[in-house]
Amino acid sequence: MKQTMLKTHGLTKKYGQFTALNQASLTLEQGDIYGLVGRNGAGKTTFFKCVMGLAKPTAGEIEIGGSSANLNEARQQIGFMINAAFFPYLNPKQNLEYLAMIKGITDKGEIERLLKLVQLDGVKKPFKAFSMGMKQRLGLAAALMGRPPIVVLDEPINGLDPQGIADIRNILQLENEKNGTTFIVSSHILSELDLVATRFGFIEQGNLVKEISHTELHEHTKKALVIEVDDGQKALAVLQSKFGITDVSVDGNKLVLESNVEKSNVIARALFNEGLELFRLSPQETTLEEYFMGLVGGQNV
């Protein structure tokens, strides 16, 4: 059974009359790469700030490593990247050396490992001259320093080009597989998180509306084949006898198949040869973005 690394119960944060986070209950398990998905302003950063002690929750409870006691001590086991900020006049190595000193890390090899991992080894220019991509890479290196068991990353791919996004994704997968690092990563780009995340939480207007595994997500977004004929029951019999298809739903003369989608031409020919009139045969797929918008828009998904 997987260990629960982070858990929140009814986590709420209000600023005056504005509720930035509303009763958010989230569970992060060991080995997860958890994608926290939400539009800009949905409450992702507020959630992270409460978890990391950068903002005081109005209500609710936080557990780290199965306990809500000694949270400040427990937070030392979490690496985080929230609005990465460094000394503007120091180069990446110097910035990491300062951070290592603050954290009490004396292993000089750790800095070299991180610089190589994020492809900043050999970079001599100061942080103020960095591109957005370089700033994000250094922020990731800082979050990974000391191999913390939990790493919190707030919009790590924001402003990156496709190659930069792929590099960040590869680093997360490498650290997760090699060191067993558990990640919780926020983004408003579901399609990018889908390439790396094992579980998802969807947040909208401060509400965590759903938690779902990668497999469950794709159950909601898988392809189907929609068929309309003049005799639904006869078409069903043809599909069962000639193709062994059982995962089909029938509504009158409309059939929806969840398998053999790629055999649409063969299926059409078989139905025609059995004397059926074919009015419609078309593939149907709900994209990740459509699923997300349907979810946060309050539609039944």
C-alpha cells in the first residue's frame, strides 16, 4: 500500500470576502506525479502557499507524511518552486551554493549534479541575464536540491518553448523513476501534464472539483465510433457475430462502439452486405481540453 505523502482536509483561504481556496481536500501518494490543473487564478498557487506555510489557511488541515504535527519541520522535507527568485547578480552555481549553505548541504557534488541535470553547467552569466527558460531550470534545480521526497512545482513550464517543456518533463520522469521523488505540479495546460502525470486534480474558483487517475482520465476521453442504421438490433447482431464486438451501446437505431474504431471501413462494408441502410458512421473523441472545460464548466462528466 502506498504511503500518503501529503493530505489536505477542507483547506480554505480567504482574503477578506474573497475565497481563494474553498474546502480543498487533496491526497498525494508516494511516487505520484500529480497534476494540479486549473485556469489562471483558479487557486493553484494559493493551495501551494498554504501547504508550504507561505500563507496561513483560514480553515482546514494539512498532513505531511501522515501527520499534522510539527508542520514547519515536516516542510523541510519538501522542495518547492513558487515564483522562483534568486540573487540577480549571481550565476547559477553561485546561487545554488548559497541555497546549499542555507539548507546545510555540504556535498559539493550535489550542486554539480543539479546543474548538469537542468543543463546549466558551465553557464557563467548572472541570473538577471537569464531567459525565462533558464530561470525555470534554475528554479527546478533549487527545488530538487538534497533529493527531497516531495517536490512542489508551480507552473514550471510557463513561458517555455516546446524543447524547454520536453526537458522539464524528462527531468521529472527521471527523478521520479531514479530517486522515487513524489511531485505535485500545477499547470493550466492539461495536454502537457497528460504526458507526465499519473494522477490529476482539477481546481476551479478555489474548489477542487475532481481527483482522477491517468487511466480514468483517458476512459473519459477515449475514441468511439457512432453508427446510425435503419435497424439497430440487426446491426448489433452483425457486429457481435462477425467482429465479436460486445462493448457497444444501443439507443434505438444508433450504436456507439468503444473498440474497433480503426475498422470503420470494414464495419461499414459488413453492415451494407447484410442489407442494412447506413445513415451515419463517424469517429467521436472527447479531447482532454473538452473534458476539462466540461468539468470546470459544471457539465456532467
